[in-house]
Amino acid sequence: MTTPAGFPTHRPRRLRQTPALRRLVAQTRLHPSALILPVFVREGIEAPVPISAMPGVVQHTLDSLVVVARRAQQAGLGGLMVFGVPSHRDAVGSGADHPQGILNVALRAVRSATGDDLVLMADLCLDEFTDHGHCGVLADPGRRAGAATDDARRRFPLRGPLIDNDATLQRYAAMALAQADSGAHVLGLSGMMDGQVGYVRTALDAAGYADIVLLAYAAKYASGFYGPFREAVGATLRGDRTTYQQDPANATEALREVALDIAEGADLVMVKPAMPYLDIVRAVAHASAVPVSAYQVSGEYAMLEAAAANGWLDRQRVVMESLIGIHRAGAAQILTYHALDAAGWLEESRA
Ligand code: PBG
């Protein structure tokens, strides 16, 4: 029998005929254990406070945080990433490493509720705790990197707040010890200071915390998609983070950041945000010998929710599509504010 001219001999559609066939050949599968839920806990509130730019997400009380942690554990999530929202802030972010600081109190509450059954992660950064809202301590305005003389300082005055990288590392080390003491399994280093992973690793090891896992926000971009997060943590930042977070125009330096963090001892590396940076996720997944995570950030959540609320997009469908896309690009773990919903939908689809 001869094939009529032009008749297709290759029929990729064969493998798409039924849901069962499509399941059989699916290359990427999401599982609740790959999803990490970021949560906010706020000091001094009596009831959860909604975040208007993130419909469905709240600032938790200690009690409601513990409830959501138990739900995360029951849903089989990969982990919980906790951010603290303190009542008082100061120049060096004292609340970050104080045992009674809200984040440390919250870590103890969650750890005693869920033990080792849920991977408990803490955001390790100063921005929620500083009155100026930067991720590090500010350099003495009289000082300027590279300005060796008073004359040079006069002629080249500081333009904006300059972060004192190395002084910040000492604050991160103190914060790391407080978080380890409070029961965090994983510390999420999100400040983008040079040398932060190695510095914190050394401090933890010296204190007997060799088992604490470090998740390095290795390739973190200076992104407008963090907008709603500012409301979520009541941020006081004026200006931006362009002197420490990466320029969205750059790809190669992401690989440099990742290589440095791995060399310094990162156990996991992250790319952030996720959807606008899937090329980076892919490149890092190729280059990294440690698991690669991606953070679908607050603005990504807000976009999907806003469009769904308007009836412009099918919420469940686009949330799952966005997560499968991030996973397909190479992220083994995904931080997403949709983690609980997504885990529920995955459960339903298996039932
Ligand atoms: C810094 C930090 C930020 C986010 C996570 N960690 C804010 C920033 O870098 O400006 C943003 C997360 C999100 O937007 O969902 N501690």
C-alpha cells in the first residue's frame, strides 16, 4: 500500500488522544512536595490582616500561622517559608536576631507544632526589620568605597544609601544563629550581599549547627514584581535595591552568583522571580549541582488573581500552567502563594 502524497506519516496527535494517554507521556509532573508556601506573621495583631494586593493572602497571627502550618503539613507541601512583620524597626534590624523578635517567636511556635514533619524555612534578610527598609545596614555616610581621602569624599559624595556589605554579614550571622536556635530547618538567604552564604555557613558550623540547610537566593533580580510584598511586610523602603539585586538585563551574572553560592556552601539555590526569568531557571538548572528552586513572587500571584477575579483567565488552569512551566524550565522546588490550592487540585486530579 502506498501512502498518498502529502499524507502525514508522522502523527504526534496519537499520543494526545485521551487523558490516560496524555498522562502516560507527560514529561513533567507536579507534586505537593515540590511546593513551598511563603507566609507572613505579624507582631501585635489580634486577627489575620488581609493583604489587599494579594487577595486570599493574609498577615498571620501566631495562632493562625500555626493553623496554616498544620494545613501545609497535612497537604504534604515541601515546606513553609516564614517572613516576619515586626511592630518596631531600627537602623540595624535588632528584631531580626532577638529571641523575642516576631520571626523567631513564630519559628518556635511552628516547629513545636509540626516538628520535623514539615520543612520549616526562615527568610534571612534585614529588610523587614530595618527602619530604612534595606536588606543590609547602611554605610556611614562619611565613608565611601574607594574614597581614600577626605578630599575624595568631598569631591565624590554619596548619592544614595550605600549598603555596608561586610557589616551586614555580621548581622546575617547573628540572625542565622537566632533562627537556628528557634528551630528553622532551612535558612533562606535573600539579601544578595556578597559572601553571605560562606559567612553564615561558617558562623553556623562554629556554633554546632552543621545540619542547618542553606537555601541561597542566588539569582535574585531587582524586580517590580515584588510590589505587593511591600504591603505584605509593611515595608518602609524608599528607593530601590538596584545596588545589590541583579539587573533584569543580565543572564551571565546569574551563573556567577550561583557558582559563588555553591562554592560557599549553598545546599539549594534559587532563581527569583520565576515567570519573567524562565531562561535563567533553565540555565541555572543546567549549571547547578545542587537542587534549583524558583520563587513565583507576589506580583506574579497578584497578576493571576486579578485576571481571574475579572473573569479574564481561568484561575485553576493558569495557576497550574504557570507552575508546570516553572517546573518544566528546571525548578525542582517552587515557592508559590498558591501552594495550598495547587496541592488540593493535584490531590483531586489523582482521586
Ligand atoms: C527580601 C525579600 C523580598 C521578597 C522575598 N524576600 C523583597 C525584596 O527583595 O524586595 C519578595 C517576595 C515576593 O515578592 O513575593 N527579604
